[in-house]
Amino acid sequence: MKKLYAFVWALMMLPAVAFAATPAVSFVNQLTDQIIQNVLASDKPKEEKLVEFRKDFTEALDLKSIGQFVLGVYWRKATPSEREAFLTAFMDFTTKTWADRFDMYHGQTIVFTGERESGKNQVYVDSQIQNNPPVEVIWRLREKNGSYRIIDIIVEGVSMAMSYRNEYTSFLQAHGGQVSALTRELETKSREFQFTDSLK
Amino acid sequence: MRNLTWIFVALGMILILGGCATKPTDPEQLRIYEQNNDPLEPMNRTIFGFNMAVDRLVLKPAAKGYRTVVPSPVRKGVNNFFNNLKQPVYFVNALLQGEGKAAGQIAGRFAANTFWGFFGIFDTASQMDIPVDKRDFGETLAVWGVENGGPYLVLPILGPSNVRDTAGIGVDSFLAPVDWALRHEPWLVYGVWGVNGFRVREQALDFLDSLERSSTDLYATMRSMYQQNRKKEIDELLKNPNMPESAPAYEFDFPDEFSDDE
């Protein structure tokens, strides 16, 4: 039933795709529709939105690749259990960071404008959030076994992966390269988020 | 014109503090160091700390107060008004960049909003589908050949910049019509830029709050975001053939990255 609903929704959204939709574009289009409909534009309570968002987000992201990239040189130095713990904390924290920005949505729509190759098994999907002035969003996808996963989201030239990488590198430099210290920091900040949520 | 004073203050502080980071010898750390493009990091962090203190004590509370007291439509009008005041600066820069068409459009936007938009309070131009087009002197310098903005700089109050764009801010403030029109009333000029500061900060409230909550190193996050976003603007302007439609210039570049060993 839910699939059927998504399909009907996708059909309704077809005019938003300004050119022949490729599988990569359809993948992002479906995801953004889902998130706009079930999370951003929905009037469900915040907790439910967060659950829904976490689900969509986790399924769509190639978390391991992103985690590897954002830790940069420190990934290779970390032990398997440190990596595992970091990925869990990173995912939890990233979801909350984005959820924190739900309220900034004011009914904007997204238009897909193109697709380009970005390396082996990788594509960029170009899109624009209809605003004044419009906001350019590029989705970087990686294909594996015929399905796509997001490895980066680039908003007005600012790559999420690159920003996290620069931030975490700087944090780790100041903390003796200890990935466990970063994980603890993310967990602490994550708890603070819950605190601000309950205040709202 | 007033901003120019700040830039001299900033340059003075560079000389006084002389806060240079030591260049690392380890090749991996050296790569990070070069990518950050921030040889003055210790000094920049000091100014950043100063800015955060001023923000916490003055700017943020004032911006919050402004948001509470002034209703949204009025704030929109104020934003439109200040944006309109900047159009002559954008216009001159478009001309200096040799972009006649863009200059025409900016002039059109200015005319529409000044006359039909009641001195810029209403954004009539957007209803007429004249797009927003901002052009600063830092970009003009890039068009003239200064493609590399040089080391990262944090300016007092004004925030993230680089060497080229700091010079650009100086020239742009020299071009600002408000400063010329009110040059005999310095306090009025301070007042105008003060209100401008609050309304700019108000627009950034949600995003910066969220960034503060989410970043483990706000200085590094803002540096990264500024550098990436600025690079995109410059690349777009130069229509850099190596950078089609602002594709970011990094590869997921570790040999073991994206290994399929899941």
C-alpha cells in the first residue's frame, strides 16, 4: 500500500523533472518527495518525524563510505571497534543535526536539472530548490550492485562530506588523533540535542 | 569607508600578533595544512573568539530582540531596503567585470525597486522575474586575474574572508552610496550599518544556532564552508572549464576508500 502511494506520488511529481529521468535522478527525486511529504511538510509530532527521517536517511546514505571519508587519514589509524562506534555516533548525530533544521522548510519545491558522471560508479544529480534566489543542491551518488546510495550532498558549493572532514580533522588534531574522543564528543552533543528538543 | 578602518585594524593585528602556524613536516599533516590554506590560524582563531564573544554579548541578543519586536513583514521590508542599497555596488562591479548584460539587469532591479518598490522596501523586481545578482569587488579582482584569494582571514566583526576578498570589502564599502550620501553625518552612517548588522544577524539566527549546536569545531566548520562556497561563486563567475557547474574539486581519494569489503 505504501509503495503504491509512493508510486502515485512519484507520478504526480513527474513535471518536477525537467528532462528524461534517469535511474539516479529518480532515486533522489523519490527520496526528496518522501522526505518532504512524510517529514518536512507533515504535521506529525516531532518524534515521529525524526523516526521517519532516520529511516529514509539511513536507507539512502552510504554511511560507511561517508564515515571513512570524513575521518580522512584518521580512519586508517582507528581500530575496527573505534570505527564501528564512530559510525553509530556519527549517524545518530547527523540525523539530529538535520532534524534540527526541519523548521527552516517553508514549502519550497525541488527541481532536477541534470546528471553528470563524477568518477567510477559515481554520478552527480543536479537540482535546485526553488527559492529567491534559488539554492543549488548537488547529490553525489555511488552505484553498487545496481542500486544507488548517497555519498555526499553539496549545497551552494558546500560539500557536507568535505565540511565534516575538515571539521573532524581539526578536532582530531587538537585531540591527539583519538577517534574515540571524537565519538564521545558526538555522543555528548547528541544528548544536548535531546535537551534542546524537549525545551521546544 | 568605515569598513576600511576595520581592515586596517585587522592588518595591524596581523602585524602585532604575528600569529603564524608552524608548517608540519609529516606529509599527511602537510596536505591537511595546505588544504586548509590558513597559515595565520592562531591569529584567526583569536579574532574568531573575539567575534564569538561580541556575538554572544551584543549581536545575537540584539538580533533576537529585533526578531521578537519587529513583525516579519516589516523585517522583510527592511531586508529589501538594505539589499536595494547594495545594487549600485553590484552594478559598478558588473561593469568592471565586463558583464554588460548583468549590469543592465542589476540597474533594472534597482530602478524597479526604488521607484515601484517605494525606495526599495518592496521587492517589485522579483515579481517582474528580474533575478537577484550579487557582485562584489573580490569577484571583480578574480575576473581581473586574482583567481587565488590567498590565505584565509577572519576579520573582526565581519567574519570569514581571505586576503583578496578583504581588499574587495574595502573597495565595496568605498563604493557604497549610503556612505557618500551621509558622509557629513558619521553617526547616521554608524546607525545605518548598525541596523544592517542586526538584520543580517537575524537572518542567520536559525542556521548559526544550529551550526553551533552541531559542530565539534565551529572555527573549522565555518572556514570550510566559507572557502567552499566562495570557490563556487568564483568558479561560476569565471566559468572555469575545469569546474563544470561547480562540481567540487575533490575526489574520494583514499586507495581503501569505497572498498567493497562489507
